[in-house]
Amino acid sequence: MAEPHMGEEEEESLEFKWGKKRGIGGKKKDVQFYGSFTYDGDEYALFDNVYLHIESEPEPYIGKIIKIWENRDKSKKVKVQWFFRPREIQKFTEGIEILDNELFFACGEGIGLTNVNPLEAVAGKCNVVCISKDDRNPQPSDEELQRAHFVFRRFFNVGEKKILDEIDDKIAGIEVKNIFNKRESQDGS
């Protein structure tokens, strides 16, 4: 049975609710930062991996939410640090063995590391599990690996345009504990 297409009228009435407030910022102290939000029935928090839909693109982008806020004009924003699909950085992965569902997490400095998007571009959670053997990364269970949409173990330095196996303690000001797997069991949504 075919599902009915969602009309634009329905799309605008999606449920939205802010979560925990984190602080005020911006040059005029008119930006409210948050730790989480609920959108279309799903709860999202800082450092969740998400799909982002951009109208002109056939496939969603994948990123990690690193900031959530609302501006004075009530516009809702998320800052996202990107994952790259192997084909997006194809000329830099030559000769490297790549898993079927492997992504590369952006690091370094330059275009492609992070950007700001309207919160409404978030199209759902993406279960990305880190399989890096880095000592700072809690290793995933077999069950977590089976539930994963994607895995990552390496990084793509956007400035130097190269693949890295290891990273420093921070990327784009984010501590590695927020990049690697969470210590507690991961949410499988």
C-alpha cells in the first residue's frame, strides 16, 4: 500500500519544543543556546549525529550537532560538523581500503569542517558508530555495530586535504569524548 505524500501544509505544523537552556551569547547577548530540542516527535541533543536535507541534493548530508541556538528573530539554528561519504572525497582516498558503510569525520581548518543550518534542515537521527582503535574511544558492542547506519574510524582534514587515522584532543573546539562513542550504551534510534 502506497503511503500518501506529505503536503506542505502538514510539513509546517511539525511539533517543536526546546530542551534545556545552556546560556546566552552573541555580540548583543541576544542569542539563547540550548542543549537539546524535540522536533517532529524526536529528541535531539548536542553531539547527536543527524541527517540534514538540503533541497537541491538527492541524498541527505550527515553531521554531528555541535551547537544549538535561537536568535532574537526566533530563527532556530544548528551548527554541524560534517561527515564525508567516501565518494565526496574520492580523490583523497585512492589506495585506501574503505568499508561499505564507512564515513570520514571532518577535522582541520577550512571549508567543509562545519557550518550553520536552519534547525528545520534536520531530517532525522543517523546512527554513526566509531570503530577507531584509539584508546579514548569506548569500543562498540556487536549489537551497536549491527544497528549502525554508518561507521567511522578515520578523519578527513579539510585544510590539508588528507585522511588521518588519529586526532588531537579537540576538533573545532570539541573534545574527542564528544566525537567518539558515548561511554554509556548508545541510543539505537
